[in-house]
Amino acid sequence: MEAFKEAMHLVFSFDKNLWQIIGVTLRMTLTSTSISCIIGIPLGVLLGKSYFHGKAFVMRILYTLTGMPPVVIGLIVFLLLSHQGPLGSWKLLFSVNAMIIAQCLLITPIMAGLAASVIGINAPRILETANGMRLPRRTKTKLLLLENRGPLVTVALTGFGRAIAEVGAVNLVGGNIQFKTRVLTTAIMLETGKGNFDFAIALGVILLTIAFIVNFAASFLKGEKYDYC
Amino acid sequence: MITVNSVKKYAGERLILNIEQLTVNKGEKVVLIGPNGSGKTTLLRIMAGTLKADSGTIVFADSAEPAYYMPQTSFGFSMSVYKNLLTALPKGLHKTDKRKAVEEGLKNFDLVSLAKKRGSKLSGGETQRMALARLLITPKSILLLDEPASNADVEGNDLIEKALLEFCEKNGTTLVMATHSPRQALNIADRLIFLQDGAIIESGAPEELLNRPQTEWGQRFIEHWKV
């Protein structure tokens, strides 16, 4: 309760440091989640509904990528973006964009894998019915997505959850620089290391609150009142 | 006319469908009967193009239109029943014509009271009635139906049979349908085909097969019907 009071005090005292951290966290998480949704979900839908030679192998690779340790991804992105790396000229290392790249690499396979798995379960019945009705391709795709909108929103939320809670990769490529790349998770690590537990717990409460608000908002998208045609 | 020539389908090493020759004439109503695993669904799915045969050909002559297919487990889309029927109509149709077609479909299949209910919330029998109403909302040349009334109650069964017969009569539709119900088969069929282990074991007009079943399975089917 004390930590919650401390968190509320920090938020409403408009602590510049805290709001900067929240801003960077939201920018990084929402951008990486959006990019991963745009790439990962269509890829997963395509994989889930298609049958082709070697699909099992592609899926195995995808599922392997979903288990990639964040620090390994952080290391790869670090080496790519470092001064002597192939993308060093982009000068992105220790920036929010570098953190976004690392997060996209981390959560896109997760979203694609989950979307493929969700669509793989429901697509055969939906498509067999739609094919039997000889519906146009566009209508079939629309129906497939709308009939699976609940699980697909859950997939996006899983990606968001993974992104907002991530610490290893963003610490490596972002560098936890104050007023620049410090996010809630890296700040919690730092404050805990300094023995500043109240502040660390308050940051944790804020992190949980953001996750709750996003989940709550997403539940409306999954809601039964959504209609179409 | 539909001609099925030397169609074979394997599940791994096992031959699950082996149809040497089957011809369905224009406007004919053919009913496939057989025990579970006899190949009824496989044959219908191959004819509908949702499953590929390993060999053989299927030719649809006299029809520029594709065959329409209703699977055994038709999907009720989660929109309202009214909108489920709307999805099956061509986009270019005028709003008034669309409404008229949907209302007629709802009436024919006793779905008026369910029009606002979600397609995904219907019972098995209601879903089948809705799926059939959705499919029969516009005239069709060829219909392939896989147990269209398997979940329906007695009234639902009668309704489906009546609507189906009227539809085929009105549009000169060629019908190939699978069922487990002897009564339904005899009420609808111009020709009955008995399938067993993926092959046609008997075929002929219902009266002919009823009086002179040639195979043991045919005899059992007729005894069951008489009971």
C-alpha cells in the first residue's frame, strides 16, 4: 500500500524524471508492438491458413525463434548497430530506435507463431464453409480475420506484454541512459541496485497499471458487441 | 451433368476412396448412403474441390457455375443470422432485393424468430437450417450437401426436405447429398448409391434397391428402414 501511495505521489507530483521514463517506455512498447502486429499477424495468418510442402519445417523455425533469449537478440542488434558493425553508419546504438528494433525482432516471431497457431485451429471450418459458398477471396479473408478477432487481439496483447516487461535486450542496445533511453524495467533494475526500493516498487506499480489499462482497452476490441457486414 | 472418372484418394497407404465411374445427370437427385468411413464426405469434398484427389477426373458439363457445397459441420459466422444470409448474396444486388431474398430465406427455414441471434450461438440443428438457408438464397445449378439435417429434429428434418425438394424442382438443380437417414434418402433421392470402404457397392432407383438389395449392407439398410 505504501508503494502504491508512493507511486501515486510520484505520478501526481509530475516528477520530470518519472514522466520521461513513462514516455520512453510507451513510445518504445507501442511502436514495437504496432510494427510487430503489422508484420507478425499477417504472416501468422498466412502460415496458419496455408498448406504447403515444408510448412512443418517453417513452423518449427518460427517456434524456435519465439524462444530466443532477449539478451541474445540484444547482443545481435548491438553487434549490428555498433560502430564497427554492418549497420554502424546508421548511428542508432543507445537510442530508442535501437530498442524498438530489438523488441521487434523479439516479439514478431512470437506474434506470428501464435497467430499461425490460432488460425490453424479455426481456419479449416471457416474456409471450408466459405469455399463451399463460393465467396470471393476478399470476403473469405475478412471473415477469417473477424471470426478470429478475439484470439488475434490476445496475440497482440501477448506481444505487448512481452515488450513492456522486457529488460535484457533494451538494456544492452539502449544503455539505460537517463532522459534518453531509460524505461520502466531498466529503471527498476537500477533503483533496486541502488537500494532505492520504494521508488523501484512504485515504478513496478506504474508498469503494472499501464499493462492493466492496455489490457482493459483491448478487451473492448474483443467484445461481443463488435458486428460487421 | 457430373462425371466422376477413376477417382482415388489415399490416407497414407490406405485407399479411402475408389470411384471407378459415376455419372449424375442434370437435375438428378442422388443420395449417398453408407456407414461411417465409407467415403461419402471424401467424395463430396473432392467434387466440391476442397480436397484434392490423388488420381482421376471430375467433369462438370452443362454448367458454367461452380458446384456449391455445404460441409457436415457448417460454420455459423458470429454476425446475426440475418447478416449470415446477407453474406451469401452478390455485392451488386440492390438493397431491396437483398432484403427480400433474406426475408424469404428466413421464412422458408423457420428462422424469422432467430434473425437477430448470432450465427455462432445457434444450436446444431438451427445452424444447419441457417447454413442451408444461406446456401439456397440464390438459384444454384449444382448442390453438394453433406448430411445437411444430421442435427435437426423431426420438424427441422421435414422443413429441410421440403425446402430442398422445392428448391431443386424450381431451379432444375442437380443434387448430390450424403445422409445416414433412410427416410430422408428415400424422400429425396431419384437414385441411391451405397458406398462401402470407399467404393460404390450398389446403385439404382430407390424402389429398385428397396425391393432387390444386392448386398448384405443394402439388406441391412432396408431392414433398418422398415423397422
